[in-house]
Amino acid sequence: MRRFTISGKIFPAALGFLLFFGGCSVKKVPPTTFYHISQETPGIEESANKKAIDSIRVTFSRSSRVSESSSIYYTDRGFRQQPYAYSRWYDTPDTMLEGKLIFALEKSKIAKNVTGSSSAADTKTVLEIGVLDFVHEFGKSGRSRGKAIILASLVRNRDGKTLCAKLFEAYSPAATDDAKGGVAALNSASDKIVAEIVEWLGECNRP
């Protein structure tokens, strides 16, 4: 076997060949960028409705893959849904949207006491949230947008009776057709839906 010397050390020729050409084929993987959903919702003010909900717990149910994963999903014009590579949510959309809703409810004073899904408190009502869709959508129109569809139900805790329910949809145009643009658009869509949920709770018929 042929051998060659590097800095006084003898290597088989085949090993030298692999070391040299193997290094040339290594691809540099870009770092992962993490994004979050803002916990603040613009325009939330203290409710003028004097009949505040006594106590409410925010829970998430009937959620989908796009809301239970930290992957950021997009839907292309061929109806294919895939996650962005090298871009992820800091936490799951379910968790971040729960925090955003609790913050908005506290700020609006629509309820005297607000808790989250991890609380064991025995609240009078439960706000059940189902995230049906939460994606960066590329439609046939050419411009992409953030798409959020959420089903909200206010349930009386003692007997499970649904007091009111509503489907919320929000679409926000994306400035760029990439993960960064999609995240900004989904943040905007989230702001719209959270503000609408707070207003809806103020109008919801409840005992």
C-alpha cells in the first residue's frame, strides 16, 4: 500500500484521500431562528361592561398539529402543508396563545379572576379554545398571508353547559414570503382574534 507523510507521520494513501475530499463535502447548516407570539395585544382596554365574569379558566382543546408543535407551518399553492426549516416557534402556539389570552383578559377586567390550564382552581366558567388552523398561507392570488382560525366556547363549569360559542377567523398579509414574514403576519392575526374574543366575552349571555 502506498503511504505518504504529513508532519513526520505516515498515513495510508486511501485515508489521506478521504480526509482531504471528505472535508470539502461538509455543508454548513444554518442556525435555527426562534420566534414568538407577542403576549401584548394592542387596543385592549378595561371593559365598560359592569357585569364581569366571576372567574374563568382558559384551556386549549381540539388543537391541531400546527398548534401543538413548535414548528412553523406554511401551506403552499398545491395544498401541501410543511414546516419551515431552520425556523421554529420559541414555544408551541397553544402555550403562547394561552398566555396572550390570559394577559388580555386580565387587562380588560372582563373577569374578576383569570387562571390558565395548569391551575387547579375551581372557576365558575371555562373558556375552551381550539386552534383549528395557524399557518403561513400561500394562495393563488400571489400574496401570502397569516391565517388563524380559532373556535372559542364559554362553558359553565358546574354542569358543562355551553353558554356561548363562536368561530373566529383572521387573515393578515405577509410583508415577505418567508418564515419571518409569516410570523409577523400570524402575530397580527393573533392580535385581531384575541381582541375579538375579549369583546365577544363582554357580550356573551351568561348567568
